[in-house]
Amino acid sequence: MTKGIIMLAAGGTGGHLFPAEALAHELKGLGWSVHLVTDSRAERFAGKFPADEIHVVPSATIGSKNPVNVARSLWKLWTGIRVAKRLMAKVRPAVVVGFGGYPTVPPLLAANGLGIPTMIHEQNAVMGRANKALANKVKAIAGGFLPETEGRYAAKTVTTGNPVRPAVLEAAKVAYQPSNAGEDFRLVVFGGSQGAQYFSKSVPNAISLLDADLQKRLRLTQQARPEDMEMVSACSAKLDLKSEIQPFFTDMAERIGTAHLVICRSGASTVSEISVIGRPSILVPYPYALDHDQAANAAALAATGGAKVIVQADLSAEKLSRILTNAMTNPESLVQMAENAKRAGKPDAARLLAAMVEAIAGGLTIAKFKESRP
């Protein structure tokens, strides 16, 4: 016998689904049944999602200025809201929790219209467009980096941190071990769930500039887009590197856990997972993010000394090569970064967020929850 149904709504990318997955594990452990509402893109990531049921609801983003495209998007959104209303009326969840992305808009608007309690979780230091559209309608806002003391919605915001998956918590149990002279140096490079074309070019070029003895020490894990795989693999083979190059790694948490250094973008989930595991990182924010959220996320970790942030335009192959040389020849500097990152991590984020969800399900106001939070 379950306590009831909690419905989680998340856009179909890893950045939205991974924290929702972490919360789902926590809620299942507390006796709740969990349903996921998302879009068709989620199939790639939802294999390990512990949902009792997965529902796909039509949705669309209004990013075009073309009147015809706008009309089509609005119609699809309206269709999605109608589908979501029928779903909500049938399932009657105790709470609907949105994790961002345009697929969350129809289910949360539908739930709100039916009087079902709603809340959102914003992973980034800057609120995304979908969550901005929903923020004034929901009962509570949980934030990965959002402050509770400032901003329009501070009164109903709780800074929970970003929930991380069980695999991340498992990797966090392993203490950071430096790579000393002559030992293997494990470098992990990735650019989010879809990889990063920029790293596919810059990282092999930087490695080619390293001294031969440093190249021999490297053990490279690099995520590359399918169309870049041949190029990156060829560069790795030419340098005779010991490497694993794939479009997607299902065990990325474990790989981060064994890394001596991580080079990556700075999506909210990425920054949160690196800090919980406690690994030194070079963060290169995606420069074309509409809200500059990645730059804000990276700045939050860099402020603790747990990461270095480099603007993509400033990161030449020569500069990256110098950074790698310094990292491999000064292991103690990475030990300090790892310790700083670990202190910034919030491994209890899923537990706190689950407590918040249960409070909303039980009719507790957010003000009362803040007074009694665990």
C-alpha cells in the first residue's frame, strides 16, 4: 500500500531528468508511487528512472517569431494541457513537481487548474524560461542554487541543492587520490548529455602539445558527439593515447569518481554531481546559453575554490595544454580543489526535497516548512 502518487514532470534532457530521477528514488523509499510526465526525448535517459508509469504529454516551446510557427506551438501547448488534464483527473496525484523544460508547462498548468498542489525545482543559479512561466502559480520553489533571501519568489523558495542519483552518492564514498609523478592520470571530458563539439577539437589539440612523458600518463575518457567520434578517435590513436571515446557513458558518475581532473560544461546537474563526488574541475560554460545560467553555476562552485572557470573564447589549445601540464605536475593543487568541491556539495538534497514534497502533499505552508525543515 503506497502513500499515494507523486507526479514528476521533466523536460527530456539529462539536466532535467537526473535530479527528478534522484527525487524519485527517495520518494519510492518513503512509500510513494512515482509517475513521470515528459516528452519522447526522455526515452534515452528514462531506462533507469524508477517510475511506476511514464506518460508522454504534447508540448512545444515558443521560440520562433514566425506567426505560423507560434500558432502551431500554442495549439500544441493547448492540446498538451487538455491531455494533461485528463491524465491528472484519472491519476489524481498528491503533488505535481516540475523540473524545468517546456514539457513541464502543460502538466503543471493542468494540475493547477484542477486544484492539485504544484511546485517546481530549478536546478540553475538563473531560473529557466519554463519555470519562470510557472513560478507565480506554484505553491513552492526548490532551488539548486537559488537564494531564499532575495528575489521576487524568496518567500516560497527553499535552497535544497540539486538531488543527485544513487550512482553519484556511491562515487562520493571514494576519497580523492592524487596522481603522482609516473602514475596514471585519469582525465574525464564531457559536455553534457549530448557531448560538446568544442571539446572534440580543443582537447586532442591540447594533449598533442603535452610533453611525451605526460601523454604516456594520460588515461582519457571523452564524450563526443556521434559525428565527432571518428575525428576524436583518430587523434587519440595518432597520439597512442589510452582512451575511451563514446557519445554517451551510462556510468559517468563512476568515471568522475575515478578522475583526477574533469573538464566539462557547467550545467546545474554537472556542477552538483562534481561537487558531491568532490573532484577538481575545469568548467567551460556554454557561451550561447540564453540566460547565461552555466556561467552562474560555474561561478558558484569557483567561489568555493572547488573549480576553475575559463571562458571558451579564452581557452586556446596552448592554454589548456599549460593547465593540464600544471595539473599533472602539481597534484597537491588538485587535492585542495577536490576538498573545496566536496565541502560545497549537497549530498542530502534529495532527502530535503522529498521532505518538501511531502510537506506540500500534507497541506503544510512553505513558511511552516522552513521553520521545521529537517
